[in-house]
Amino acid sequence: MSIKVEQLTKFYGNQKALNSISFSINKGEIVGFLGPNGAGKSTVMKILTTFLNASEGLAKVNEFDVETEAIEVQKSVGYLPEHNPLYLDMYVREYLAFNAHVHQVDKERIDEVISLTGLSPESHKKINQLSKGFRQRVGLANALLHDPDVLILDEPTTGLDPNQLVEIRELIKNVGKEKTVFLSTHIMQEVEAICDRVIIINNGEIVADKKLIELTAEKEQIIVVEFDYRVEEAFLKKLPKVRKVINTHDFVYELSFTTSQDMRPTVFDFAHDNELKILQLNKKNQSLENLFRELTTD
């Protein structure tokens, strides 16, 4: 077990940031940690990396207790916080050499992580000369320097342009082939592209913990239908098992059904019986973004 959390609670004064949350992550998993701002994501990550102590509960990384065996946890974890702390006046190699000395690892490892993170073309520059994407690479290289078993990445793609997003995404996927990765992000496409599993937290509580394929399985079904003229939403709500009707634009409607049964024949028959002409009729998969909104909107 790479990460184990049991009944973890954290108070900031009188404010409860985490409310008895529990989850575990197996070795080799890439797990996305999602939640709105203030939900408790960074608090969990700071506890797992020994930057914060929990108020109650238990947390272990690689079987080491984060409170009583903090040094062993720190040796096991590579951490990239949301605000990547770098010494901007240092050269890339100089910065990595400094941290290699702290971790007491061989200097040969510097060349390995530079190659692994694609930093070779920029490794002769000062960090303040690098783009945001390459600064993130430096942060990842530093997190990997001591060859940890677990990577904890807090918003690793924040502020990157689309090209940089793809590069960092591929880098994380490659690293995840050999290590356990626990990452938080607000970018749903990143989760769908990288992660095996998703944990969603809201108001300090876990509201979902499933394999990505299970979470995006059709909890509800959405049918997109276009008629040749406007139809009253109340009329469409007469359809069986319909949960919601949205007129997205013009004569196009999204019909949400609480069933996995394909409802397109039902919609077609309903239109035929009521002398409605259908111009398009498509099935739309439930998106992770829609599920996230459902689970985190009070």
C-alpha cells in the first residue's frame, strides 16, 4: 500500500478543513484528486508530505506514519507543491546539485532526471530565464531526484499553455509507469488523459472514489435532439424517466434520463406520436466535468 488514510481530520482554529476522510492508494496507481477551491485537497497533500500535522486520524506513506516516521516518509515522497518553490537565481544544474547534496544522492542522478524530464536543452540556463513549462520540469526533476516511490503533485499544470500541458502530461504518464502518482488538478481533461482512478473531495469530505472508467460510466444518459420548431420544455418532461430538459440553443434540447437504457427509440416514438419532426438525435456521454459539478455543487 503506497498511501493509507484513515479517519483523517484537520482543524484550522474552529474551522474543520477535513472531516474524517479515508482512502488508500495501491502501488503503481495514478490517482487524480479533485475538488473545488477550499475543499481540502492541499491540506491532505501537506499532511501526507509531513508539512502539516493532522488533528485526528492516521496517514501512512509506504507504511511509514507521517507523524512518527516523518523522515522516512520524506525519503519516500517526491513533492511538487502548487506554488513551485525554486531558487530563481540558480542555474538548473546548480539547483539540482544543491538538492542532490541535501538528499545525499550521487551526482550522476542529476543527468538522469534532466534527461527524464526533457531539461537537457535548458539545463545551462538560470531558472529565471525559463518558461513556466520548463520551471515545472525543474520542479518535477527535483521531486524525482532521490528516486521516490510516491509522487505527490499539487496542481502541476497550473498556468501552462496547451503545448506545455501536453508535454507535462506525457511526462507524468511516463513517470507513473514506475511510481505511484497522487495529483490534484482543476483540469478535467488532464485527469481523463492521465489517471486510472479519481477521488473527489468537497467540503472536507470524500464524495467519490472510483476507477475513472466506473465514474464516467453512464450514471445518467443524455440525449441531444433537434426539432424543426421550438417545443415547450414542460411538454418534453412527459417523456418516461426524463430527469431534466435543457434548451441549449435554437431548437436543440438536451434530455437527461435516469437510466442506462438507450432512450433514443423512446424519444423518436414520442416525436412521431406528437407529430414532431426530428432533425438530429444523438446520445451524449456523461462527462467527468458534469459529474464533478453534480458532486460538488451544494
